[in-house]
Amino acid sequence: MSKDADFHQRSLVFGYPPKVIWIRRGNCRTQEVIGILEIHGETISTFLADSESAFLSLR
């Protein structure tokens, strides 16, 4: 999991592994990141279980 765009580029070039979750939010508090993860918990679980997916972008 990262807030840096360079991990997105890496996943496009090299693919899976690793799986990348990109938190697309500017400077924010840790609580905001936790909130994003909680809101998207089901999406994250599905992404992690999918052997074909390498990249997930969350806002």
C-alpha cells in the first residue's frame, strides 16, 4: 500500500507480484487513510483474492 504514484508505474511495467494498493489522496491524517481502507474493505479483500489483479486505486 502506498500513496506514491511510482508504485503504479512499477505495476504497469512489471505486473504482479507485488500487488499494489494506491491511496490516491494528498496529504492527510492517518485516520483518513484508515477510513478509506475501512470503506473499501470488501473491494480490498476481493482484490487480494484475485490472482489476476496487480493494482488497485482507492480515493
